[in-house]
Amino acid sequence: MYKPLILGIVGAVILAGVGIADSGILGNLAYISFSAHSNGPQITPAYFNLGNLTAGETGNQTENATLTIPTSGNYTIHLIEGVVRPTFSQFNVTIVIGNLTVTLSLHHPEAHVYLNKGTYRVTISVSYHVRDHLGHNRVVNDRVLLRVTPEDNDTETSTSS
């Protein structure tokens, strides 16, 4: 009873499909995908795994990173204090970039440097003293320790009226 109706609908769909296919659309000619990034510093970071630490423990560790500077200019290197301050009473970082040596600490968490365009092998050494009295256990995994940011290298002029 519904067979003729169903056959009629199927026939109409087939004819419509043939009409669309015959309208000149052959297929998709190209696709595109990409990821665009700013032209900031490119970094292969160092990873520090200090292991299981106990109250009063001291130690040091050295790791390497790679830093590519796209444009000569002024940069700031930041020690992210919030990651280490609750656990360490002393935390010092010595960074060697080319012939430049910078030391950061909990009391001096950033440095301003001029870097020429190029790729640098960066040696980073940390020395630390775990607090003698830890308030609670703390686990830190894959948190940012150091960050490099370009400074505004444009000079501003001020005028007074």
C-alpha cells in the first residue's frame, strides 16, 4: 500500500541527486590546515626533576635548554617564585646564555638582558635548600620554573606642554 509512495520518494531523491551532480560540482579541489604563531622566542626547555626532597636537604642540578631569539633586543628572564617559595628557603638559578651569565633567586627573581638574534645553548644550574620545617607535603609536576619574555623595545618619547 505504501510501496508506490516509497518508490516515488526514492525516485525523486535519485533524480535530485543526478540534477545536483550534473550542475557542475565535481568535488573539492583543495584543503588547508595550519597553525600560526607569533614570532617570539622559540624554546626547547630544560626539565628539572629534583626527586623526593626532605626538610633541610640541600642540592644542585644542571640541565640544558635551547633558545632561539628571532630579533635582537631586550628580554626579561623570570623565575616563577610561586613554584619554589613554599618549599625552599633558598633557591638560586644560574643561567649561562652564550657569554652572558645571569643569577636569579627568591630575592632577585628577574633579570633584564640584551640578546642578539640567534640560537643559544643555555646551561641552567639550580642550587637549593629545602625549608627546615615544611608545613605540609607538596608535589610539583611539570610547572614552569623560568620564563623568557621580550621587553617592549620601542622607545617612547614624552612631551610636556
